[in-house]
Amino acid sequence: MRLNKRNKKYIFEGFRYSTLTIWLVIVGFPLFWIVGTSFKPDAEWFAWPPVYWSETPTLSNYANVWMGKEELTVTQYAQSMQKPWKALGNSTLVALVSTSLSVFFGAILAYGVSRYQVLTEARMFQLLMLRMVPPIVIVAPLSLHYSTLGLLDTHLGLILVYFLTTLPYAVWMTKSFIDEIPMEIEQAAEILGASKWRTIWEVVLPLARSGLVATFLFILILTWSEYLLALLLSKTEVVTLPVELSKYEGSTEGRVYGRQAALAVGITIPLIIIGIFIRKHLARGFSFGMVRR
Amino acid sequence: MAHIEFKNLRKEYGSTVAVKELNLEIDDGEFLVLVGPSGCGKTTTLRMIAGFEDPTIGEILMDGRVINELEPRDRNIGMVFQSHALFPHKTIYDNIEFGLRMKKIPAEERRIIVKEVAEMVHITPLLNKRPGQLSGGESQRVALARTLVTKPSTFLLDEPLSSLDAKLRRELRAEVDRLHTRLRTTFVYVTHDQEEAMTLADRIVVMNNGEIEQQGTPMDIYSNPKSYFVADFFGSPSMNLINGEIVEENNKLAFKNNQLKVQIPDHFSDKVSGKVTLGIRPEHVKIKSDGGEIQDVIDLVEPMGKDTLLYFKAGAERPFIVIIEGLVTNDFKSGQSVGLDFPDDKVFLFNEHGQRL
Amino acid sequence: MGSNNLAGTSVNSTREMTRARAIKRFKWITISPIVVIFLVVLMPALILQLYFSFFGWTVYLGSWLDAEFVGFEIFEEVLTDERLGWAVIRSLYFSFGSTVGCFLVGFGLALLMYRPFKGNAFYYIMFIIPMLTVPIVVAYTGEMLLYQNGPINGILSSLLGHDIKVSWLADADIALTTVMIMEIWNWTPFSFIIMIAGLASLPKEPQEAAQILGAGKFRVFFEIQLPLLRPVILLALILRFLEAMAEYPKIWSLFQGGPGSVTETIPVLIYLTTWNYFEISKGAAQSYVVMILMILIVLGAIWVLRREKTNLDQMYK
């Protein structure tokens, strides 16, 4: 077989599709498994050989987790912890508010940086790196400080922390979207008599809207899935979904795979939908100054 | 040196056809210009010669050999891109040297050739700089130098001057011309600028909608356009084209629109009739202060330095322009009525479908 | 006041002054709320942390102010503690391993996918899903898969013909590597997205020019594409590395630092010290040491990334 242009192309295509499909299986199998497990009745959770596809799928896991149908085993954990809807509410509230604050302040600050360099490049990088220090190093005194302030186990407390930790991403990502808007448009508005704030509100932000939405959704994903801070800064009131999931396994009945799977699927589906929705923007937002167009 | 041939070339992108049924021969050493509006298929054709696009149907031959299956690097070609495409992270010297390294030419020889080529395009002082530090004109010279070192048998140039300002464009155009004269290799040049085509080409191929509208020497194309499209495309300012219809009067055919009436020269067949477009180049219209075939009022006088342009309405949608040599703004004023003469041999007629009659 | 014009200097100066003032005002308005929140929320915590490092305190002591000043004693204890050293090593192993893994896979996928092809969108969507999966969910999914009677062992058994029951989660030798693989699964999309964006943003024409000049596909990749991708590559590596150093949910919920202490990374150690052993001061000192370590790493990262950005700015003017 001659190694000419056409043949090379076929070989490459074959290689590409097979490699991609391999990774597709690696990505897809865990997803398939957890969805499958969420429909499995108790008996199949730990079976050997493993049950790949249940012959007797059941909705009881979902019913139990999300509808609280089944009798709860009387263990200390089971009693107090099985409150997914409350956790859902907490997650939603905390995530939405902190993300809104983050994107709002972040975008305005980003505007200042983009147009007037209110922060130097050095500061911008320092801001980004601030997020990179592991939160574990500060959680302990933070929770003590919070308990003094009365912020422990409150929504506000969690919101403030999330606001600070996601702000660097908010600023960087929105800046890259604002950078794409030419100065001439603002100058045109200025000539027509608009004040700076009005220009930002009525001209710049609307034009950057799709990027802002994408940043918002991305940070929403981050706050929604955050675990450590939520775990240590909450006790019973502000339990978020990820923490709720981890408390599920603490019960003395041992692992309750099916139920956990049902909970996990519920947590993850909204995020996956959001992520797919904003996928085109993620690339643009993730450049951090390292990509030229 | 390379003789290139296209046989029934066709290029489709899904449902769009970029190039239809192209048959063309390019002679060894010829400077061929592919010219036409955006989207006409000229760049696609060039990229097919290079090997960056594969024809859907058809063959490309070089010196009698079918090269469809050859990789670009094996086709013995050189290419200059619209955006100069220099390697931004390498020095100018490294950029130029690149092709020689690919051919495994030893270091000493490489140095000599790079210096030579740099001299040829006058960029020797720039050798240690990087592309980011160069101006547009300098970058394109480097692009030329880079492609010269491999001594290809064919040069492909894809709108290399489009990103430059007018003055630089003229300078580099002359450079390209000089290069061709010196090297005598086949040049295939793509542009949308008719002036570039006219000045550089040995032969022009006018493309429109994926097809060849007309080909010929610049003289041919200019004085003998076969269609409305070609007539309109070449010439600056462009040919005057007025819509109207043929009427019969005293057994003679005349062209008439809502403002003027012109007798049709005898060399047109008796068969012309119906809606037609009359064409005459601005430099061919004769001004007569009295008399003349038709009368019209001057709309605008534009002094251009060497020439003066006179604008008329002539019942057309586009301004009707006449060029007069010299700065004659004193003799002609807006609002003045003058006579216009259309010499018989310079009048063109085009039918509703754009074909020349 | 900054105007270099000679003509009309006074008019320009006033306008420039007003402008400069307005910008300063803008700066203050936008930054102050953030600074205030920082000072109220985080600053005290940082100071408290420092306090505890020098004033020994455990929960049994009642009020904070009862703590005794102990000078550098606690720091000494922490810095000579082998356990901290091991935690650092484990964290580094975990972070390096998962970062390199994420990068190799992500880059590889990006190389195969950055040019359009049939089915592109489908693969792209599927490949970014792992990043959207909450890490704790990844942890539990991992457990369900790797549990002794789980499907991974099941598949291996089917393939090899006899029962294989690898103890992915309980075998001290491979536990850390197991969780590292989970991390790679979770975060490859991050590198993937960044690298695809980088590859797609590379101008096509220099690559074509190189091909015409005789370069083969590999040479074009190594000499023309890769050097221009360096900033993006470093970005992907650095960001992922730093986040991996802080990884907590997977390791804690699956292993709690075990079996033994093989998965005791830095976050796990600090957690244990503070919340299990209640040695607040020791935890505080450990936190400070780690914070300093991370800040040094971060400063290095900033230096690298800024240099790359400057480089890029020069190249593209």
C-alpha cells in the first residue's frame, strides 16, 4: 500500500476515531455506571459478578432520596441528615447570590482594569494566585472567627467566602470578554453625551453579555460543587448538596450506593446541562492572557 | 520552471461549489494572474496547486505529472501569503534559513545563500530582528526572501500586497515584477485588484463564481472584454455602462434611454434589439464644445492632477465619467452644457445576460 | 501633570487632572467593597492563625486569650515533624502526577480534535462533562467503580478469565495512585479546553508556509506550533497543579488519609490535626508553613506567566 496523501489521511482518521472512542468509553463508563446504579434495587448494589444493567430497575432510590418515601433506618445519621431538598435550596441560594456578587463586582473591576489599568498586570496575576492558596490553610481560624461574628452555619457567611474566592476568576474571565469590545464604541457613546457609568451599563455590559453569562454559569458550577468550605463552615442549617452527599455515606448501615447514586445524579445533571450550554465561551474565558486571537 | 495544467478541476465544500469545471494551462515561466471578486474561486484554485486543498474532481499536472497525491512539500513550489505568515518566534535570519535547513544544506552554504537572498530583496539590515518589529512592507519582503531560498519551480502568491497601503503596494509590486524578470520561473498570482493584474500579468485569468470568465493578455482583457463583468471589472475609473434599449429609426438602429439617444455604429449586426447596456471607457469619450452626438450637462469636475474627471448624469444610475488630459478646470464648469462624441470603434454593447454583442 | 503638549497646555492639564481624578474615584469605588469584605472576613482569620501559631491553644483551654505565648516552639515542632514532610511529598506526587496526566491526555485529545471533523461536537461535549461533575460525586462514583465487587474488577475478571479483585481503595501501595487517576479523569477537560483554544488560535499560515518550505508534520509541530503554545501549556500546567495541591473531597471522603496514612496529603493532615486531634495551634502553624510554601510556588508561577505574556505581547505587537 503506497503511503501517499490519501492513504495517510485514512490511517490518521482511523487512528483519531479509535483513540477518541477509547477516551469516550473511559469518560462514559463511570457516568453510565452511576446512572445505572441509581436505578438498582438494594440487592444489586454489591453483587458479584457486578450487575452492569439491572434487569429490575427501580425508582425507589430516587423516591427515597428526593421524596423521602421510605422509612428511615433509625440511626443518628439517617435521622438528621437525609434532607436533600433543604440542601438543594441551600446550594441554590448560596451559589446564586455569591456568583451574582462575584460577577457583578468582578465585571466592573474588570472594566476598570481593561480600560484604565486600575490594577497593574502584576496585581492581576497576584489576584489570580490568591485563589490558588489552598483554602484549608485558613478554614480553621475562619470558622472560629465566624462563630464569633455569628456567621457560622449561615448563608451569609458562606456567600461572603465564596464571593472572595471566586472573584479572581470573575475578574479575569470578564476582562477577557470586555477586552474584545473596541474602545471606539464607548467613545461614540461619550460623544453622544453618555456618562461613564451609563456607557458601562447600557453599552459595554450588554455587548459583553454572552461572556458575562458564561462566566456567571462557570462560577456557579464552581460554587455549587465546592466542598471543603461548605463542610467546615456549616453545621446543620446551611448544608449544601455536596456535603449532604458525603453525609449520606456516614450512616451505620454501610454504603447505600443506590441512594447515593440517585442523589449524585440529581446534583450533577443541572451542572452538565449548564456546562454544555456555555461550552463555547469556556474556551474564550480561560485564556488568562496567554491566547492571542 | 514548471508547466501547470488543470483538467476538469472542481472543488465542492458540502453543497457549495467553489470551483466549477476548471480547465487551464499555465506556461513555463509565465506570470499568470488569477483575478476576480471575493469568493470567485481564485484562492481556492491557488491552494489546490499548493496542495492545501484537494480537488473534488479533476487533476492537476505539473510538467505532465499528476500531482494530486503529492504533499505540498514535494511539489517544488514556493508560496507567499497575504499575511506574510512569518514565524513570529524566530529571527528574520532563521525565517529565511528555514527552507534551507529542510533541504539539509550545510551551515556554511546556508549562510551564503541567506545573505544573497537578503541582498536581493534589500533586507540585509533586518536579519537579526523579529517579525514583530517589522513594518508591513518589510515583512512581505522577508516573506519573499524566505520563499526564494528553496529555488522552487513555481511561485504562488496569494494577495501578497492586499494588506499594504497604496504607496508600499506599488513599491513591492515593482519588486515582484523585477523578481519575475530575473528568475523567469512560473508565477501564479492571485489578487482582487485589477490594477495589479494589469501591470504584472503576462496573462490574466478572470474568474467569477468558480468559473473562468475570460482569459488573455492585459491588452486583450482591457480592450476586448467579452462580458459586462469583465468590462466593468477592469479600468480605473471603470467603464461607463448605461442601460437602455434598442430602437429603430429611419432604418437605422439607435440606443436610447430616458436621457439620450445614440446611433449604433455599423459594425454591430442588424440583429441587436431589446434591452441592452452601452459601454464606453472614460478615456475614449470625446468632448466637443459645440456639436457632438449627444448633449449633456456637467455635473461635477474633479481635478486629479495629471487628468481631470468630468461627471455627467447621462440617464444612468452610476455617474458617467469622462477623462480629459491636463488640469482643465478653468475650461469646464459644473452646470455647463457640452457635446459628447462616442467613437464607433470604442463602443460596446452588452445584452441582458451580460454578453458582449 | 503629564501633558507633553506645548500648545494649550493649561486646558489639557485640567482635563487630564479631572480624568485622572475620575479614574482614581472609579478605582476606589470598585475596589473598596471588596477590600472591606476581605478585611472583615479573611484578615482576622489570617491574624488569628498567626496568633495561634505563637500562642499554644487547644480546645480544652476555653477562651482564646488563655493561650500561652510559646515563641517558636510550635513552629519548631511542626517543621521537624516527619509527618508534615511526608504530607508535602504526597501532595507533590499527587499534584505532579495528576497535572502531567491531565495535560498529556488533554493535549493529546486537543491535537486530535482542534481541526473540524465529523462528530466533533459530540466528542467535545462528552469530553468536557467530567469537569462539570462535582468532585465529591467523582469520589463516590470512583468508589462504586473500584470497590472490590465493582465493575472495574468485574471487567478485568471477564477479560482475564478468572476473578480479579484488586483492592484499589484499600491497598496501601496503590491508593494514592488510584485517587490520582480519579483526579485525572475529573480534570482532563480543563487542560483539554485550554489547549484546544490555544491550538485553534494559532495562525494557520505560518504552518502552511513551513510545509511549503519542506517541513514534515512533526517538524511543523515541534518548531512552529509548540513554541507558540508555550504560554498556554504553562498556564494549563500551573493552574491545575495549584488546584491539585488543595484537593480535599476525593481523598477525604474515600480514604480519610488511609489506609494507614498513605493518602495523607497536606489538606488531609491539616484537617486531621485541627478537627480530629484538636491541636489548633499545631494546625495553625502547619497552615502557615504550607501557606508560605504555596506563596513561594505561586510567586514563581506569576513570574513565569508574566514573562510569557510579555513575550507574546512583543511577538504580536
